[in-house]
Amino acid sequence: MKLTGAEILVRTLIDEGTTDVFGYPGGQVINIYDALYKYKDELNHVLTAHEQGAAHAADGYSRATGKVGVCIATSGPGATNLVTGIATAMLDSIPMVAITGNVPCSLIGKDSFQEIDITGITLPITKHNYFVNNIESLQDTIREAFAIAKSGRPGPVLVDIPKDVQVATYDYEPKEKMPKFPLRLAKDSEIEAAIKLLNEAKRPYIYIGGGAAGLGMGQAIVDFANRIDAYIGCTFMGLSSIPTDCPRFLGMQGMHGHYASSMAQNEADLILGIGVRFSDRATGNVKKYAKNCKIIQLDPDFSEINKNVSVDVGIVGDVEYSFKKIITGVLDKKNPEWVDRVESLKADEARFEEEIANKAKAPLTPKMMLDVINENKPEGTVIVTDVGQHQMWTAQYVKFDRTRRFVSSGGLGTMGFGLGAAIGARVATGDPTVLITGDGSFGMNLNELATAVSHKIPLVIVIADNGVLGMVRQWQTLFFNKHYSNTVLTDRKTDFVKLAEAFGAVGKRVFTKDEFADAFREALKVTDGPVVIDAVIDKDEFVLPMLPPGGSIDDIIVNIDKEGK
Amino acid sequence: MNKFVIAVYVENKFGVLTRVTSMFTRRGFNIDALTVGETESPEYSRITISLSGDGYAREQLINQLRKLFNVRKVEVLEPDCIKRELMLIKIENRPEHRADIHYAADAYRAKVVDYTNDGMCIEVTGDPTKIDAFIEIMKPYGIIEMCRTGIVALERGKETLLGKEN
């Protein structure tokens, strides 16, 4: 059948299994919006307040489901507004397809109205991108874009479609999804090398990253850890892949990681890294990182092996395949000394946390908030965050019950990510969704409240409102002589309750743990729109423990008072 | 710091060279020379990159290149591969040097391709070390302008780059 380019695009998105897209119309995508109108029963479009929100929503949709998220924007400013969202997806390896319109081919290169070279701009922040200059290749380009986005190490793909290609007509028949590109399979010799190291290990530590988070390997990893008396730690991106209450699981390690997790990693004699990239926030000073330790790294991406840390055995390719092969060859083992040591580290950690909790005089602390959230959140709740102190507290304290329940910008650290991403995650899953944000981050893209209200998207939005840019303030306290340069927000006088109401949402301000618990439980009952809980906390709460930037585990700060001592 | 030569087969598509060079900038790779041209197959172009660096830089460069979607094949060429480069070099034409320049050109199997009363242009082809040596010889006579193509390289024997296993 003959369809227009715009119709072929929308049909192909549907063929690829897309249920919801996020976007904003404009001059060079009117035809696409006309096709969305035509097929609105088959593909839901969520109109956001800003294209950046659409990109984050597509990202959240993907993180919560593993499916490819799709966003649409017009040429010029519409396209450039996607950039932060695309870069966020790139740094966290999130599969996403961004569709942009552009001026007709005859006007390309002439600085036409709202013309921008978006493929040029997004070259370094996409896994791949396309400028589609003929209708003949449109359908297969979209199919290929999906295949690239989700194959191997996933990532965002941008497809720029000039207006004349959207308008032209061409034959269209539905096609099967293009299969993912096959991954390399580990050689037997590589597997044997890994097995040998694991059999020799007396203090094994399994280290899970974002590359393992989506694969649903959690139970297999826990079973393996039990067999060989290993402990499991994760990166920020690996959170939610192992249920938090698993006794083998030590939680996140790194700059703001759990004490026991970071210490155990440092004392391990073998690290089995699965889908990790040894980022600077995870390792601290690489020269001092895990120096007495053998490292095995499993990753789909060639370039990750030996990039940040030299490893003893690096196995490129299908991570699940490699892992399954390895565990069949490793012998069951008891490591009682290691178990004793890690259990004592866990006891130390519990003691530090108790000391901090006992010292707290404030009626509401971040830990109290997260305890309330843990006690009250329904099973399968998606936890979304913005970026800053609240993000680290969430990473430390929230209890996850299944994989893909943690949606947060790790690599790029994008403030303003949360609200759009929460919308995407809620639309994609239909599961209860809680956004934990800060007054700084929320201020960046709070316009997306309009999106949640207009689409009746239930979200519980918790603002950890300390009136400061807390993470930067923490550094200023510790390393910059308390020069609080441009990090105090109280002069803004933003009233988040009134603001929520102005957007047509519900707002509630709380000052104590009990008030917060009541508000949180009430908010979960609301099914037709967002609820904003403005939770007022002290401006000098710290994220602890902390490895100072560029420092190593020897420099770990586990407890400090408000003066930063 | 070793010098090495990397050959890359890329799909003949819009913007591929930009993808490759922008990756170099982004990842902070410093390359000495880069050439690109047609191959035996109309589907592919071949990029030849020469650079100096340690083993880490070489491994990273190859792995990052492999990740680019339009890149079909990346190989570090054997050190004994056939390397060729072409240079055009414009020298001052002074009567007292004319004969010496001609002798040198003959010895290097170079050709005089343009000749005026005050300047001459010489074309020289060969291994990059030969070109380097020719430049050294010409320096005292007054180099006015010069331009090198960067190298192209093929490995010896019947085997092809595309035929090699990863």
C-alpha cells in the first residue's frame, strides 16, 4: 500500500512494538503529527511541556521496561532541546530512538528557518544517527535504528527526517523487527582462564553494573555467590538488579557507596565485574583501586576492557553466555574467613548508620523519609530520582524488590531528568511510580507537571527540600572553606505547594516523619494525577560515607558533624 | 611511543569520515596522518591512519573504531606492510643548486613536474621514511611549499584485510 513518509514512520514505530511516544509538535513535524492523529488508536502520544522532558520520558520508558523509548521533536530548537536527554541515555547505555523533523532537502544547508544540523550536533552523543534523504530507505532505516539501539551495548539513535521525505509517498508493507546483531561468544580458553581465577579466589566479590541490570540475571548471580561464598556489590547503575534484602548483597560501592561494599571490594582478592565500566565515581583513584586483586570483566563492548582499569581476564561479548559458561566450571567453595570479615564490615556499617541516626535532631531526615517510602511503597514500585544528594540517599537506602525499578541518571548526572523520566516510566509500566527529587533538580524541569496533570498520570513526587544545592554545598563545606557560592536557594521563595496547585496538581508540605508518612500514604491513593510532597529537611545533611574526589578507600569519610569535622 | 598504521574499511555512506574523525577528537587521539579512498569494492572506502602511541592508545583506538556502526573492519597492519606516500615539493631554483637538486631527484626516482626560472616542483613517491629523507636533502636549497598525501598501505601476500578473522 502507498503511504506518506510520515505514515510509514508511525506504522514502523508500531511494527517495532512501540506503545507510547513522547514529543512536541512543530513546523517540520506537522506531517508526523498528522499520521499520529490517524493512528492514535494504535500509538499513544504524550505531549510534554518541553522537548527535553520528552527525551527523558522516552529514556524512563526504556529504563523501566527494557523496550526502546521513542521521542519526537521538530527541527531547530526542538531538536537541540533533545540533546541533554539523548546524552543522558548515551552515558547510561539506554536504548532510545529520537525522531526529528528537518527542513526539506531543497532548503538544507541554507540556514533556513529552524534548520539545524542535528546529526552533526548529536554525533558524539548517539550510538548512531541518520539523515534520511530519500523515502525509499525510510522504513528500513527506522527498523535498523531500533536494532542498533537495543543490540549489544544499547544506546540512543537519532533519525532526522526532512519534511519532503515525510510528505512523499512510497510502498509500505509491515515487516518483522530487524533482529538484534549477534554478540560475540566467549572462547573456551577465556572461560577457562576466568574459572581458574575464581577457583583460586579466597575473597571473591561479584560486581554488577548497568550492563547486567536489565538482563534479569539477579537470581543466578545470587545462587552463584552462595555456592562460592562470594559477596555481591554493585555500581550505581547496577542497583535494583539484586533484591536489596539478599544477605549476600552489600549494595552500591564507590564515592557514596555502602561502607561494607566499598571496603569488601578493596579487600577482595578477586572481582568478577559484570557489565561494569569502572567509572571514576566507582573507583576513586584508579592507581589505588583494588590493587591486590585479580579482576575478571564481562562486557559486550570491546572498548570497555582495559579502558579505565587493567583487568586480568577480559571477556567481550554476550555477558549472559559468558556468565553461564563460567559458573558451570567453578567448584563450590567455603571461605569462612572472608564471610567473617565481610559480616564484621556489615556490622561496622550498621553501627555507623546508627550513630548518624542517633545524632539526628531534625524532625525529618533523609533516612527517615526513605524508611517511610520503603515501608509503604507497593510491590514493584518504580523509584525515579533526579541528581544530587537525594539521589545518593535513595541509592543507599531504598529497598528494591525487582530489576528495572530504579530510574536515575548515572553517567551524565542530569539534574532535571527525574520528572520526565517518571512520566515515561509510569506510562510504560502502569506501576506505582515515586519520584524522589530535590528543590534544585525539580526547579529545572518542573514544567512537566503540566504533562502529568493533562495526561492524568499518577506520580508521587517527593521533594527533599533543603533550600540549597545540597551536593555542591557538601563539597563547599568539606573542600571550599564553606564558601557557599550560589548554592543557597531560599531567596527564590518558591512555594512548591502553591506551585503544584497552580499546575492543577495536589501539593502538601510536611516537616516531620509522621506528617511525611501520612502524606506519602495519601499520595499513593491518588490515581488521576501527580501529588507533590514538599518535605522540608535541614540544609546541612551530608551524604555519607564519602570517598573524597580523586581519593581512595583509605580516605573514606564515614561520619562528620554539620561543621564538616 | 611506537609508530603504527591502522587500516579501516568503512561503508561508503554520508558522513562516515566525520564519524571517524570526530571520535578521534572526542577521545583525545592524536593522529599523524589520515588518508581515505576507494577500494576494490564500491561499497567500502579504506581509511589509512598513521599514529604514534603506546599499546594502550592503540588498543583503545581500535576498539573505539570498531564500535562505530559504519566501520566494517579495523586492523593494525604488520610492520613490514607496503607503505607508500606521495609528496609535491616546491624548491627555489637557483643556478648554483640546480644540478644538485637534479642529482638528488634522480637518486630518489623523483620527477620534476613544474619548472620556472625561480622555482621547481618535484613529485616524489615512496615509503614515508624516504620522503622524510628527501625533505632533509632539499632543506638547504630552500623549500617554498610542500604537501604530503599521508600514507596508503597494503599488507604483503594474497590475504586481504576483509578476509582476516577478528
